Amino acid sequence: MILIKTADEIELLRKSNQLVSKTLAELAKYIQPGVSTERLDQIAEAFIRDHGAKPGFLGYQGYPKTLCTSVNSEVVHGIPSEKVVLKEGEIVSVDCGVIMNGFYGDTAFSFEVGEVSERVRSLLTTTRECLIRGVEQAVEGKRVGDIGHAVQTLAESKGYSVVREMVGHGLGHHLHEAPEVPNYGRRGIGPKLRKGMVICIEPMINMGRRQIQQEPDGWTIRAADNLPSAHFELAVAIDKGKADVLSTFEYIDEVLHKQSN
Ligand code: MF3
Ligand code: CO
Ligand code: CO
């Protein structure tokens, strides 16, 4: 069953997702060669608790950390560790969740570590654009398949591939609610989008082939061909004419643009 949220519930979901957005912007200040993903996790957990919320992933199905940090060919669900020290030219997807007032926030951004190659930068730019194309379809009266179709069309037009096994999802009192939101699909198929539905759209786009494999840690998902993979995620409320985007990358962009000036 796909739940319809009231206007008040959507405001609470906005608060949770805004906090995640601000947490990712805080992390942006620390993402550079030499930082461990464990340190990022500690910064995120402290920031979330200081703002009156709790980490949303910690303990979820036994997950041990606040963040998922997925480096280079890792697609999603990489586990932060003291042993993972970011290096110049790498990319890292940072996925963060909170729970506050009983509602989840869930947002992710793929960061460059120092300077990255033009090839890798294009993968990030395109994946972020895929997400925006998906968000443009997330309006009342369209269908879930319209979102996936928009994402897939752009990704494949650039020669990239779309991970199929993991999908976006509804968001609310639970981290993962109906409907599933695949990043591939056909126009006009799937559940109809109605005002008040809240979903996370989260394309996972591989530079090489779409196949993935799970690492022995039981969580980390990696591109089977070991080529780079990117992941961006926003939470949106379905509305008439235009999606109401509950998370934002604006705070992150502000930090990143300050750095390059
Ligand atoms: N944040 C992921 C998603 O976007 C889910 C992470 S579940 C965890 O849906 F247990 F790994 F944290
Ligand atoms: Co997420
Ligand atoms: Co999600």
C-alpha cells in the first residue's frame, strides 16, 4: 500500500531531509585526500545528534554505521572504516539517513576527492542529471515507470548502465516504504503518482556494465567489472505540476564552490 502523507507530515519529512542535506554539507568540508570514512561517520553521527535527531541507518537490519560510504567501484552500502582512507582522484558516494519526529530523511551525494579524471567527473555529472530528470517526472498523474524511463534514457545515451537490483522507494515512518522506484522502465507503466506520496529517487549508474556483486562484509555492493559507479538521492513529495523536493544539494554546492574559489 502506498501511503499518502498529510501536509503536516510532509513538513516533518522536509525537516528530516533538510537535516540530512545539512549533514552532507558538513561532511563536504572534510572530504579530501587523507580522511577516513570512519571519521566522516563520526562527524555525521555527532552532527545529527546535536540537531536532536538519530542516525536512520544505524541498527537498520543490523547495519553498523550512520553513513554508507561507497568508494569508486562500490555502488552502495559501503561500510565506513578506519581502514578506508580516501585518496586523490577517488569518488565517494555518501548516503545518510536520520529519524526525527518519527520520520526518516534519506539523501545521498557522490563527491570527488581532490581532482578526478574528466571521465569520472562526467559520470558524476550525468548521474546527478539523471536524478534531476527523474525528479521532473515525479508529478501527480505520472507513473513510476516515467521516472525510471527518464533516468535510464539519459544514462544509456551516455554509454553508462543502470543498476537494476537496487531501487528507490517510498519514505515516511519507515526508511523503505512502497512503492519501489526503479531507475529503468517504460513510460506509462507502474503505480500512478498521487499528491502526498513521498519517494526517494536514487539512480545508481555504472561507467561499465550494470552487473553487481556483494562483498564478503555482507553489505557492500560493487560493480562486478570494478569500474566506477555513482549514486545521488533526493526525497520528493509528489505534487501537482512540479515535485516538492524535500532534500537539497544547495548546502553541499555552497561548501564545494567556496572550496574551489
Ligand atoms: N540509504 C539506503 C537507501 O537509499 C539504504 C541504506 S540501508 C542501510 O535506500 F542499512 F544500509 F543503511
Ligand atoms: Co539513501
Ligand atoms: Co534511499
